[in-house]
Amino acid sequence: MELAECCYRLTAILPPSELYGLASQIRRSAVSVPANIAEGHGRLNRKDYLRYLSIARGSLSELQTLPMLGSRLHPIDTAPADALADQTARMLNTLIKHLRPTPNPPDP
């Protein structure tokens, strides 16, 4: 949620010409991350939860790319969003790792 808030603040300083382009895409991907985590958790099924976490990770990857493009096109500081995206990626990857079923060891 903190990442999504940060991205909304970041896109608020983009020029009006980006409102329906880059700003909109950053906001959609930022909202998609916590929304997919919540939706997957609400399914009450581990397999579904993992699928939605995977979708959230894809949205996060998109979100990690878009501010880079924004900083190439406009004088914006993406460091706070970049740091939060990296932190979110670590947490999301850890959650996925712990929820994945462990393979059964071979029989002796």
C-alpha cells in the first residue's frame, strides 16, 4: 500500500501530458500489486493465492520499469519508489517461497 501511495505522489508531479499515458500506467500497476495480493488471500486456497501473488509480482516488475522511463523523459526523483519497489519485491518473493509446497524427499 505504501508503494502505491508513493507512486501516486510521484505521478502527481508528472506533466499533464502524461496523465493518460505514463502516469496512468504507473498508477494502474501500483494499485494492481496490493489488489492482487488481497484478492488471492481472499480466495482461501493456497494454489489460487500463489497464482495471484504471481500476478502481483508481474505487476511489480512492470512498476519497477515504468518510473525508470519516467525519469528518462522528465526530471523526477524515482529513488523513493525504487526503494519501496525493491523492498516489496523481497517481501513478495519471501511470501511466495514460504507458500510453495515443499517437494517430498525421495524414499530411502
